[in-house]
Amino acid sequence: MKNLLTIKDLRVYYYLREGTVRAVDGVNFFMKRGETVGLVGESGSGKSTLGLSILKLVASPGKIVSGKILFNGNDITGWNEKKMRLIRGSRISMVFQDPMTSLNPLMRIEEHLVETIRTHQKISKAEAKKKASLLLNEVGIPPERSGDYPHQFSGGMRQRIGIALAIALNPDLLIADEFTSSLDVIVQFQILSLMKKLKASHRMGLIFISHDISLVSEIADRIALMYAGQIVEFAPADVFFSEHLHPYSEGLLNSVPNIELSDQKLSYIPGMPPDLVHPPEGCRFYPRCPYGEDICKRKEPPLVQIEKEYMVKCFRYDGKKSRT
Amino acid sequence: MKKSIWLSVSGMMERKVELKVVNLKKYFPVQKSFLERLLSGKIEYVQAVNRISFEVRKGEVFGLVGESGCGKTTTGRLITRLIEPTEGKIFFKGEDVTFIQGERLREFRKYVQIIFQNPYASLNPRMRIGEATGHPLEIHGIATGEKKKKMVLEMLEKVGLEPAKKFYDLYPFELSGGQRQRVAIARAMILNPELVVADEPISMIDVSLRAKILELMLMLKEERNLTYVFITHDLAVAKYISDWIAIMYLGEIVEIGRKEQIFSTPYHPYTKALLSAIPVPDPKREKKDIKLKGEVPSSINPPSGCRFHTRCNFTKDKCQNLKPSLKMVDKDHYVACHLY
Amino acid sequence: MSEKVEVKYSISRFIVSKIKNIFPQKGTEYFALVGFILILLIILMAIFAPFIAPYNPIKKVGDILQEPSSKFLLGTDGLGRDVLSRIIFGARTAILVTLLAVSISLSFGVLLGLLSGYTGGKFDTVFSLVMDAVYSFPGLILAIVLAAMLGPGILNTAVAIAVIYTPTYFRMVRGLVLSLKESLFVEAARAIGANDRTIVFKYIFPNVISSIPIVLSLNAADAVLTLAALSFLGLGLPAPTPDWGFDLRAGHAYLASKIWWPSTFPGLMIVILTLGFSLLGEGLNEILNPELRR
């Protein structure tokens, strides 16, 4: 089965006055239709930049320096703005943490949906309106509120409208960047359930970007953990949580409070993330790694394929073809 | 209407009550434009905190938990007297500090301090770390010059900012978020307070570094026999660090008790919903989904009676008309709900 | 290339590389340097006027309206005074009045802005109204009225000009104070027990001053022109004080007869000084509030 999205050795750098920030520095990634990948990382990991670069939304002074992005088999790496606009919103959609990024404050939400639909599809206004009300119903917005303006809705409802806009044209892939981070825990749960439902009914692929590993575990089929611009572990979700092979994965999971455990011993990872302008030569996690060895300091670790769909970027597993 | 002053006899026997809050209320008038005021006439209020009462004993970590808009941050501001209550009383070590001013208020600040949520905004960008940390000493006339510098360097080392001499001269923008938060902690601790309100102290810190801050806070607590009021929206963190927990909803306390009690046997429907919604890093776990209707209503026009009744799956007629008061349901466990 | 030229070339390259170290980015930032140099030159001109000027600026030293020559580099004016010496000494009044005016308006504007913004209430309402009223008045007209009322003299002129610029500083500082008042670090200052005075001067003021230099420079540019306008109209400084605006007016009458030098050179100096302050202001803005590199 052809992959929905394949990313090969992608590098995205920001050219700032202080230096060149290597935000995404050699990322290999793939996902299939209908899959949900949880892209997890802390601040500075590059996860948002990765999400934006798929849609070529990386703002200057950022730039895609090298690598390939293949969507549905097409190499979209070199596509210009004009071509990207054809797929943005219609084949690949993106939703963000701040709902007001996507919502026009001066447009009634139904209007906005209708416009979005008619920009990409040649159908009548009446038909588009019908589609719009179906969408609003799907995301849980009561029909009597379709004539309201964004500011009249709560945060959770605005995110629902954002989803409606994003899936209006039945895209193959939806990218959600810290989509629920500004929401309270109960609303977050509701939105997550909604996304799961819609993902299935629309048969969409979903890249769920978040710093919250617990949250991601609720929705992801596979987890891609990023650190300092690189993916360090890429595994099916249940395997990730039970194995967590990369030392960073282990450290991260040990620092997350688990409400189901009593007497949990919470720990932290000593040190700080590296400077992305001058990243270290070898493994970027080496300075904070409890298992680091000399080779880790000198050379960049390879992306080891443990199993068909399980990859770890670590010398500890180099040469090993199983999980022992 | 019953007065809901809440006393815990058994609790008071064990440890001294450090902080007591009685029927605390804070209503903020809604800002309206001239025209709006002209047209509507009446003044509306954001009922941020609506008659809450609780006690915090010396040496304990009191977790104040709730979603945004529940009034927990306002409560924190009230306890530290950064704002004045609309009604109610605040007692610190038995003394009524509700409306103290001037010198008395300044004295009070030596005992009760606060750590804020946002380490990027709580430090004066134009003040060097050493100066900022030592400023409380200067203000209260405790130390100046060399003596002050020595105390500051000691404190910076204590919070893990080493070498202290280096950090002394830096500006906040040269520090990471986690480091800045440690400066904020140093600044709060340098006066040797007895009660510290921590308002979401780790929510803006990277996940892998949060436990470091918590560890620091717990270490300081042990060393100095501190009492914390720990405000957070994250129940998992509250579970980790608190001894007692109060769950707030729309300005009121709906459930309060010893941590173990709250998590093993939650009573209030809101608490149960909250617990079921919290993500757990375990994809294999069976999830019990409590479908809660709607969203948090506005605190300007809150629901009558029990404020939670509009979303509750077990609501009865009584709930709409009569506000439930906190009742004891177990040892060290109180709930405000008509179900019990 | 001869050795001398080689040496000059390498020296200038060295200087340019040093400048490039301070201002690595091409473009608007260089304005600040250029502006600063211009202003510096004029200030030096003012300070060392008695040593640089070839003649006494207020005495008749030659025939009237002589063309620029080796004896009188920029010619003589309608009263036989050396134009060059007059513009050199003119720098004194220009710099003195401008800086005095700007200092007065800055001191009052910033202080009142701080107090008014922080105190709020009726005090703030009253002061804001007053400042808004002054601000909305066409500046030059107000300056003319005040200068006429106060009469001639360096201090009086400076005050007249200062009044019209005080609201600029007031409004800017007050706006900043209003937003800073609500910031978290001010609340934190309150939490550690700081009183109002400490908060205003140690927490709020230091975060306000960074915005001042830019406004100051652009303000000074404007003040130079206002002063020139006042002098042009005969208000401000008494004759025979060397003053560019005054000389511009005096020389203006002879332009029809193609006698250009008594008015052109004072006019040029006004332009240069104004330009200097403007460039400094724009350049500072670029340095302190840089835009992302494209």
C-alpha cells in the first residue's frame, strides 16, 4: 500500500541574525492512509516546524533546505505557492492551538464554511450551505448558532468550527498543531473524541502534534518522538509505551505524572536541550543521557530499524534486529 | 440559609491551622463602555469566588484544583492579599488579615509569598537576577550591601543556579524558563516565608524539567517546614504533590478532602468527570467516559442553586433551587452535592 | 598605486570593517551612525566656535554682500558680517535651544506621564485632558503664540518650544505605564512588599526609558525646524545673535538679485542638523527594534 505521506531526510533551517537555527535536521517519516501519528516533542524539538513544512507554511526566515516530501506519491517538495494552494485545505488541512488563527472574526461561521467550500468546489451557494450545516452538525455545533460570529463562541466550540473548516473538503490528511493545548481537560477530552470519530468517518490521516505524551496516547496509532530537530523514536503506540527504547523516551515517560499510579516516583531529565544553532556533533541527547558512551559523543547515531515499523535513533540498538 | 463555616475537629487536633478562609467572596464589576452603562443601568459582576471556606494546616501542601475560570487563581491572589475580598474573612495564624493595610500588610508579606505561573513575565526584564532576588531584603530593611549579596548568593545556590556569582549579574532574558522560575522561587523564599502560594508554577515549564522544580519546592518545604497552597488545573500533578485537595467549579468548592480520599472515592459528579477526562500515558487502558453535557457557564450569570446542575447527569429539582453546602461524607472528605 | 594611497586605502578598509563589526547589517542602521556623526560635528562646531570661526560674527568685517572668496569663504551678509563665522556661531544657538527645549519637555513629559499613568483617577483624567488639548493644537502656531507672549531670549524660546513637545512624551510614557502597571512583574513587586514609589522608579521607569531615545531624536529634529521657523518670523532670539533661522530670513530678501549665499548656507545648516537627528532616530529605531531579516 502506497504511503499517504513520506518525508525523506528533511532539513528546515531558520536564518536568523544570531545564527542559523537548525529546527528540523534530518527527519525521516512516513504514514499510511487513515493512520494517526502522534508527533511529540518539547519546546524546540522542531515538531511545529515539521508540521508547517508539510504544507509549506514555514515563514521566512525559515526555509526548507533539503530533503523530500511525498504526498500520495507526488513529490511536493518543489511545488510553488500556486500549486500548494490547490492542496491546502482540500487535500491537506491544518488546525492550530489558537482557533482565531483560522476563523475570520468578521464572518459568520456558516458564511465562512460556505466560502471555503466554494473556493475549491464549483457548486451552488445553496448546496454549499447544505454541506455547511451538515458539517456543523457533525462537529457538534447546534444549527441555531450557524449565524453567529466566532467571538460569540467558547474556546472549545471555536476549535470545533476550526475542525469543520478543515474537513469541509474531505482532505486526506489533517495536521493538528497543539490543537487542544489551550482547552480545559474536559473540553479537551470532548474534542479528542470528536476527532477520533471524524477521522474514522472521513478516513483521514491525522498528524497530532503535541508536547503532552499522555494526551497523544489517547489518540495515536503510532508515536514519533522528536528531540532537537530529529525523530529519535518512531513506533506503534502501545509498543512505544511499553518499550520506550530511546533514553529520551524513557526519561520523558518517567517525568510525566500518571494519575493512575499511587506512589509514583517522578523524575526529570537533567540538563537542557542543545543549542540548535550549534548542535553537538554526535548524538544530540548525549549530554543528558544516562547511557551515553564515547561513540555517542563523536558520531551521529543511525536510525536503526528494530522491526518493520519500529525505528530508534540510538547506538544502543545498532546491530540489533529485535527488541531485546 | 445555613452558614457554611467548615471546621475539621479531627484535623485541628493533629496540626495547627496556618491559614483559614471563611465565606470568601470576590466579585469583579464588569467593565462596560459608557453607552452600555447608559443603556442597561445595572452593574454586572464576574462572580469569581463565591463564598468558599477551607483550612490549611502547617506543613501541608493544599492543592487547589479546577479548570480555567473556577476562581482558583483569584483565591490565590486573595490569600496573598494582592487583592481585597468583596466579603468574607482570611485568617493567618489566627490573626484576621482580611483588610490589613500599610505596615501590617508589609509585615504580612514576610510570612506569605507567591510564585507565579509565567516565569517569562514575573521578573522585571531590567533587573539583574541578583538585584531582583535581593530586592525583598532591601524593601524590608533586612539586609543591604555585602550582607545582602551574601544572602542572595546563598539562595541562588540553594535553588540550583550555580555558579551563583555568574547568575547574579545576568538579566532574565539570558535565562531559560526553568531557570527563571527558580529565580522566582528564590525571590519568594529569601524572606523565609511560612506560607507560599504557588500558582501553576510548572505549567509553563517543559515536561521533562517539571519534576526538577517540584523537587526543589518539596526540598524547601522539608527544610523550612513550609506550607504550600498549590494551584493547578492538572489533577495528576495535584495528586503527586498535595496532601489535601479542594476541587473548585465556577467559584465554589465542590469537593475537598485528603488526597487519597479524593482519588480513591470521588463523590462529586464533577470530580468524577474530571478524573475520567484526564489522559493517561497508557494506550491499552480501558477508558470510562463520563459524557458531560455542554461547557462551563459564564461566571457573570452563573446557574442558580448548585452551579453544576446544568451539566450534571444526576440533577434533581432540588439542585436548581438550593445550593448544597459542604457535608462530611467520609473521614477527611467533604462534598457539596444534594446526592449525599 | 602610490604608497600613500595604499596606506589610505587599507586604513579606510580597516575603519569600515570595524564599523561593520558594530553594525553588521547593511541598511537603515547605518543611518544612526551617519546621523550621529552629523550631530557630533555640529556640536563640536558649537563648542569650539571661537577657535574655528575666522571672524567675529556680530561685527562688520568687510563690504556687504561680498561673494564667497578666499577671504570670506562663504561671503558676507547684508551687514558685512562673515557668513561662515555666523553659521559656526549659529550652531551654538541651534544646539543650545534645541537641547534645552527637548530636555525640558522630556523631563516634564516623562515625569508627568509616569505619575499620571500610575496614579490614575481624577489626577490622570485632568492631566490627560490638558495634554491632549495642547497636543491637538497645531504645534507651530502654539509656539509662535508662546514665543510672542514670552518675548525673546534663549530660555524663553526654549520654553515655548518645550511646551508643544511635552505632550508627546507624556502620551507615550503614560501609554507604556498603563500597560506595564498590569504586568505580572509589577504584581510580583507588590507581592514582595514594594511600595508605589519603588514600583514606579525601579520597575516601571526602567522599562520605559528604552523607548525614549528614538522619540527624543525625532523630536529634536522637529525642534530644530520649529526654532528656525520662530527665528524666521522674528520671534525667539534677539538680533544680533547669530541664528540660522534669523539669517535665513535676513538673506531671503536678496535672493531675487541672485545673491544666494547669505540665505543658502544657514538654510543648509538647518537641513543638515535636522537630517542628523532624523537619521539618528530612524537608525536607533532599526537597531533597537530590528525587523527579521528577509
